[in-house]
Amino acid sequence: MTAGGGPATDEISFGPFQLRANERLLTREGAVVELGGRAYDILVALTSCPNEVMSKQDLIARVWPHVVVEEGSLRFHMTSLRKALGDGKDGARFIKTLSGRGYCFVAAITRATHPRLPIVPAPVDFPHANLPSPVNRVIGRDEDVVQISAQLEASCLVTIVGAGGMGKTTVAIAVAQGLNSEFAGAVLFVDLGMLSDARLVTTAIASMLGLQVGAGDAEASLIAFLRDKRAIIVLDTCEHLVEAVARLSSALIMAAPHVRILATSREALQVEGERVYRLEPLACPRDDRMASAETVRQFPATRLFIERAVANNAHLDIDEMEAPIVADICRKLGGVALAIELTARRVEAFGLRQTAELIDQHLALQWTGARTAQPRHRTLQATLDWSYDLLAPLERTVLRRLAVFTGHFTLDAAVEVVAGDGLARSDVFGAIDSLVAKSMVAARPIGAMLRYRLLDTTRAYALAIPLEIDEHTDLAVRHADYFGRWLGQSAGDWATRKTGSERASYFAALNNVRAALEWCFGDKGEIEVGVRLAAAAGPALLAMSLMPEAFRWSQRAILALDDSTRGGVDEMHLQAVFGIAATHLHGKIDAALIALSRGLEIAEKMDDVVNQVGLLSMLRTYYFRSGDFRTAYVYARRCKTVADTIRDFAASAQARSILGRSLHLAGDLAAAHVELEASLVDWSRAGRTTIYLSHELHFPSEVTMARNLWLRGFPDQAAECAHKVIESAVRTDRAAALVVALGWAVSVFIWNGDWENAQEHVEALVYQAETNSLGPFIAAGRARRGELAILRGAAKAGILELRAGLATIQSIGYEVLTTEFNISLIRGLHAVGRVTEARELMERTIRNIDINGDVLYMPELLRVKGNVLLAVPELRDEAQACFQRSIDMSRLQGARGWELRAATDFASMMSKSGNHGAAREVLQPVVDHFVEGMETADVRKAEQLLAEVS
């Protein structure tokens, strides 16, 4: 048999690709190509009938059986598949779209049969994978790993249930390691032992996956992200959060069929579809003095004991004299893996016989004959009692103080927090080294640095031993102050951390920040320390898009301010964070405006120019998002004026970016171009800065530049620029940046009449927004769908969807694109003959532009008004006036894109009246200005009309 062989598998080859359907494996010249689950299913379906047209309905039925989905989902995953195949690049052609019919796989394929080979792990598009490596060889759990792996292949949820110290985490990691290749490395390990608040379970998992957690439902975001993924999620230590984990697991089972959940807990989740695997104690020899040494060595419990003792330099012969002692120790420890390991590590210091005697002295009454879960729990407690009693007084003190940490911590953190109150730093160093050697503290590399943690049971044990009140308070204050300093030092790094390995240490530290905040604002906490910590934590929480937590802690700290803390830098940061979080969560609310204004007032009193720029920028955003563009412009001008007083590239980039965008919507395209171009130059030279300045980065400038190019008469350059900014946003792995790019860039594709690209990116917008709970962009994406339906001829359906989107947009106060959507809605109403409604909306929209200041759209609105008025013969002169005003205003703005549309419609009206010469005089000069975009809808329409009137 071939090494690694197994059942034969059919292989399909096309171009440089090989597809093994029954292994769900696609390779390109030997390298694994990662595909989403739905994209893979589409490829299998199409290659099953090459050169045959498969309708969209049939394809949806194959890929989403028994599920109702829209065609937009098919288009989105088809786009992902085409990108993965490089379809259309360098002449490669694999999938053809037949308008109105469906899709066809057109590449030549060959079929072959090969033996199954092992799948080699390859880099995948799952940057948040973080499966830990096993610290030690797993002993005595081979059969458990095999059975659990089989259950996990057959069921979406498997829970490993057992008493504390039984080795549930070790077995879960071993199972995940064994399945890692099959899931192409897409494994996420979530240590829930670091969480105490059940409300944060879903948020924590979503954050570890890099999802932006905003005002929406984090569960919905997580489901949207995982729906098409093939991955394993290991949820470790669930017992204290069992209800929250059960609810989330149930939802994931229903919505994400390719995701496997492996949980560890002291009790079952009791979820429908759950497979429970009860992890029993390691098998021990029976109390049989006649058993041979060879027989004793074969049992898993004794094998574990011997290997761990030898690994810690103990000398064991395990002859006929020692074998019964080892067997007796393992029986008394109940086969509990953690208890066995802790005991085995003492053999080197005390010898085998004395170790057994110590067990008899301390544990005999509690361990003999114990078989149920509760007695096994007492056994572990007793083992920890014994291990603790063997520690030196200094080690005991350090262990109790280390329990203040939640999850992993660095040696630097341990020394800074634990030292004090009579303990020197050198004492702490030595004690930690000894505690690691005695297995009371675990050490493991995370990233490039060694990190430490107390096992959950050890930490719970240490916390149960009370410290003196003053000692505990001083310790908690040092803990909070340390992480406050760490937050300040790492503030500029948060937004750049993308992958699971990069984020791991930051998430561990953030859990300590949460714990410190809970203590500070608790009954026995230090409010003043909490205020400082909340001020330092705010930017980090914003960077990780943990808006609810940013809102909660900044609000709590603001309420706790007193005369000694008001008006300082901490209040400034708290007000800024609160204002930003409140705006994201609740839209246009007075509390956000008050907070941002207060933060600005403090920054001005402190002459803090950089934070003035950031707060002025956020105030401008507050008004910009609500559709008050005139007030937003005032703040943008003020921000630019302030930024010009210092030499700070980040501040200048932000100020010029928001001014350029305001000028863009005001219709001053030339001035907008200058500011946007300058902002991009400044961004390229900017270094690390506060989150208030780097929150949006350069993407708004770039996408506004794309829109500006189209309006100024460069449609091809605009499309190229739009594609580049989207691709750049995708590479950053920041959903907030990507939806901004998608939301605004779609305008360029729509204006070019590029319906396929527009539809593709609208679906991507909706997908990203839903996945990351970005409510305003969900509404905008759905409104875009309606807009596209209208423009593509499905006016009735488009009107319904566009109006639904607009209703949501207006309810949350996110009115930045309302005028653009209203113009499309007017066109839809006109198309279905609802002229009166169209005219009413038209006049209302014109009034709103006059009030709000998004004058950019006035030429296009006047053109649309002219076409609506043409439907009434007696209003022909008024329609002509609208076309002329549209042309004049377009020229004033420098908007050749609007001018071409208005001139075309005006010339068409003249042509229909038989005035061909006048039509040519209006249209020809405008067309002559266009040196590109000859294949765009507007230019083609104008050229065709010119040909007709010539």
C-alpha cells in the first residue's frame, strides 16, 4: 500500500488545477487553494457537467439544499471562486456567465483516479487560527482522541465532559491537531476560562476572528462570518458560562453546517445535536500485589506517572518492588491526570516511597475508592492542598499574588505587579522560576515571548486563600496600573494586529484589563485608579471595535469623575471614546455630541492640538453621517485650520481628508482633488498616532478620489482607482475600512453602467456589513440593491427594497447617501408611471440639498427632474430649463460626468423635436472632452445619439 494511502479518489484536472471532490481538495500545481465552503460546492457542481449550462436555480438548489437564499449570495460566492481560479486573467477562462440562463464550466477537463494521499497543511485564508501546540506528549488518551475525532466528523458539536484536572483541554488540543490538516489549518482555540461575564462570550469569539463588533448583534455577525466556513472552533472551559455557550452553539449548528465545535466542560451543554464524550480517569492497575512490573507499566495512569517523573530527573527502575508503589499512587490519585502529574514531579525531591507516604498522610481519607465526579473534584483539591503545603513561604505568597492575573501574563508583568509589600523583585524572579519547575505555574511561548499562567484549578485554589485586606488592595492597584501603562505603550499597535498569533497576547492582556476595571469599579475597588485605566483602555477597545465595552467603561468612568479628575487628559480621552462609541452604537444622539464637545473643550484648554484635530474630525463625522453637510464643512475647515498650526503628518492627513470629502459633496471638485491628494501624501509619511486620528485611515480619501475622477470626466481612471482601494482595504483585514470603501466605490460602478461589478460589490458590502454588525452599512447595502434593481429595469421590486433601506437609514440617522438614493428612487417611480410621487420626492430632495449642503448632486437631480417633467407635455419648457440649469451647474462644479448626462438628455429632447443641428451643438463639445471611458454606458449613449443626428 502506498504510504498514507486509502480509498481511491477521482481527480479532475483543468488548466493548472487539480480537484479531488471527495476530499474537498483543490490544488494549483501542487499547492492547496483555499476556497470557502459554498465556492467549493459551486465548483464541484459546475465541473460535474462541463460545457453544459446550469441555471442559477439549479445551482442554488445544489449548493444550498433545503435553504432559501437570494441570487446575490450565489453571485458573491461565484465571484470568490472566480478570483481564486484567476478566471479572466492572462486569457484564462473557466466559468462563463450566460445572461438570463446561468453558468457554464468551459475549460477542458481530464479525469484520473489516484490513491488518497495525506493532505499537506498549507497557508489558508484563516489568519486568526491559533491552535496551541501540545506542551507534552499525550499519554493514555489515544483511543479517546480517535473516538472524539470520529464523533466530530459526524456531528457539528462534541462536548468533552469530565471532572477538573482530567485532561479535557489536552485531549481537545490533540483532537484539533489531528484534524488540523483536514480543515486546512482553520482551527480557532478559545479559552473561555479567562472570561467571567457570560455576555462577552460571543463578543470575545468574534473579536478573536477579527470581526468588528459594533452596535449590532455579535451573534449575527459571528454566524454571518462562519456560515460558509469550514473550520473547527475549540471552546475550552465552558462550565461557568454553560448557558451562554449552549445558546451560541445551538445557533452556530443551525446556521454554519461546515463548522465543527469541540467544547470542554464539567457538564454537558444540553443542546440538540450535541454528542457528549465523557472523559474518564486514566486506567489504573487493580489492587493486585501479584501484578508484574511489566503489567503495571502498560496502564495509562502509570505510564503518565513514570514519564513525568523521569522527565523531572527522577530515577525510577519500576522493578517488582517499585511497580506496586506506583500502581498504588495512581489508584489513590483516582487516575486524574493533573493530580498524577503534580505528584510525579515530586518524586525527584522526595523519592518514590516518601512521595507515597506523603500521599497517605494528606490524602488517604479523601481518595480511597473515589469514583464519582464530586469525590474526584475533592481529590484534585486535596492534591493542590498538598502541593501548596510543600511550597516555601515565599513561593506561597507569590502564588497567591499571581492569581490576580486572568489568563496569560509576561514575566515583566508578574514582577511589576507581584513585587512590593515586602517582596523584592529578585525574590519574585526566583519564586516564579521555582513555581514553574514545580508545575504550579505553566509556561508557554506565545509569539516570540514566553508567557505564564496559572491553571484554572490552581488559580481558583489560590484565590480561595485570602490575602490581608491592605495587601490585596495594593496588589489590585499595581495590577491595574501596570496594564494602564501597557495600554499607553501599545496604543499605536492595536490597529495593526491582524492574525490570530499577532492578536493572542493582546487578547490575553485585554482580559486582565477587563478584570482590573471590574475590581476598580466594584465595591472594594479604587475609583480613581479605574478612571485612569478606563481612559487608557478606551482607544484599545475602539481599535478592536469593541464598541459596547468602550461605551460602558467610558460612561462609568465619566460618572465617577470628581473635582480632582475633571478637566484633565483622562476626562478628555474618556469623553472622546464615549462620543465615538455612542455615535457608532446609537447614531445621532445628544449624549455623543455633548461628550465630543466636552472633549474638545478640554483639548483646547490644554492646548493639545493633536487631540483637537481628532475631536474636531469626530464632530465633523457626527454631522456628516447625519446628513448635515453644511455644519460638517464648518468643522472640517476648523479642523484644517488647527492642524496647520503644527507639523504632524497624521493630523494634517486627517484634516485634509475630511475637508476634501466635504468639498466633494459641496460640489467643489477641483478643491476637493487638491485636499484629497495632499491627504494621501501626508498619510504615506505619517507614523503612529492616536486612534482618534487613525480610526478611518486613508480609505475615505482614496474612495472619494475615485468618485471625484468620474465626476471630472475620467471614468476609466475612476474604476481603476475604485478597484485598487477595495483591494487595499481587503488586505488590511479591517471590516470597517472595507465597508467604507465598498459603500462609496459602488457609485463609480453604477455611474459607469457596469452592473456586474456594481452587483458584485454591493453583495460584498452587505456580506461584510452583516458579518460585522455594521448596521448603517447593512441598510446602505440593501438600499444599493434596490437602486441597482431600478437601474437594471426591475423598478417595482427595486422601489420596495430601496424604500425599505431608506427607512432604516433615516431611523438610525445615517443620512450620508440619502440624496443619492432619492435620485434613484425618483427614477424608479417615474419608470413605473408614479409621476406625482416622483415629483413630490424630487421637490423635497431639492429643498433638502439647499438646507443640508450636498450640492454635488444638484446637477443630476435637475437632469432627472427634466426627464420627469417631459412626461407632461405642457411642462416641456420647464424641462428644457432644468436641462440647461443642470449643464450650467455641472460646468460650474467641473463635473463633466453630470454634464455629459444632462447634455445627452437635452440633445435627445431636441432631436425628437426634429432640431438635429441644435442637438449636435449641445452634445458634440461635451463628448469631445472625453478621452477615455468609450465603453461606459453614458459615452456610448452620447455617441449613438450623435450618430443619429448627424
